[in-house]
Amino acid sequence: MPTEIKSKELYAGFWKRVAASLIDLVIILIVFIIVLIIIDVIAVVFGFASQADIKNINKFLAYVGVTLYDVLFECSSKQATPGKQILKIIVVDLQYKRISLGRSFSRNLPVIIPQIIFEISRNGDLVLKIICLLSPIIMVLAVTWTKKSQGLHDIFAECLVVNKEAVQKHFQSPATDNASYLEDNYFQQAAKDETEQLKTISISAADEIRKYKQLLDDGIITEEEFIAKKKILLG
């Protein structure tokens, strides 16, 4: 069984995660600007939508695009968005395995919902808007005080954000293979225990046969009785 990994070595810290998010933000902005230009050009050329419609389309694409960006990358074979990949950190479950699509979605949902509510209530209650603005910030700041550097959204989805190389070095295999690692060791130990048990049984049978041979030599039992006992002990 692997020894405990030092927290500082394993879990991705606050500033490293912030840096990864900034890299992702730049990538998203570049892609989004290109998409906006394409939509605006198409709208002008074909005249299929008003400026208000284009604005609503852009907002919809922004929320959906950002959500899918995080969700799909984090449950992919890379286990990380491009920003996280550059800084060599990955998202895993509590067993250090690759997360499913559902878990990835549940991890990102608590972050995106307050933003959607804020957009819907833009002209509404001020207190609600403040809560919506602060919620994602508090979720991320939790990384600075939780034991495993988890944000509140990580805790909700039972996820960890870890340094890829530290996990691979510790388990001597990719993080996604940790379950197989533990399973193989379990069966190896079980096979070893079974072999030791068979050896013990064989030694006990040999001792019993020697006792009956001594009784035969002393004339206490007959040859037929000795052979019958020997067959029973040898199975």
C-alpha cells in the first residue's frame, strides 16, 4: 500500500489554480471573439437577427461555451482544461481516478449557476446580485483553508485538483490506474496467503502419516488400516 503523500506536493495550491484559470480565460476570450465576429458578419450579410437578438445569442453561447469547456476537458482523457494541462494539474475523484461526465458537470454547476442568476436578476434585488457575485469567489477561496486544497465546488462533487507528476510518481502509474494498482496488490496477497495455508496443511498431513507408520511398525494397527488412513490424509 502506498505511503501517504505530502499535501504540499500532491494538491494544487490556490495561486497555481488561479494561474491555470487565467490561461483558460485567455483561450476562451480568443475563441469567443472569433465566434462573435463570425456571428456578427453572418447577421449583417443575411440580416436574420436584430442587435438585441445577437446580444442574447452571444450571452447564451458564452455561458454554454464556458460550461462545456470546463466540463468536457476535465472528464476527458487529459483530465484537465488546457490551462491546467500547461501547469500539469489534473482533476480526479477521491480515489485519484478520472472523473465521469456527471461528476464533472456537478463540479462546475455551483460556479455557473450564480452567474446565470446574476444575469437574470440584473435589474432586480441588489442583495441577490451581491450574493451571486460573491458565491463563486468564496467557493474558490476555500482552496486556501481546506486540508486538501479543495474549493467548495470540489467538495460538493467529491473531487480533488492535484499535481499530475506527484500522483504518477507516488503510485508509479497514471492516476487513473490507481484502482487497478490496489486491486492487483490485493489478489497477490490473497494468492500468497493461500499458498502458505496449503503448505501448512501438507506439513500436518505428513506428521500424521508418520504417526500412523509408527503405530504400524509397533503392530498396533494393520497394514490395511495404515493404507486407509494414509488415503484419507492425502485426500
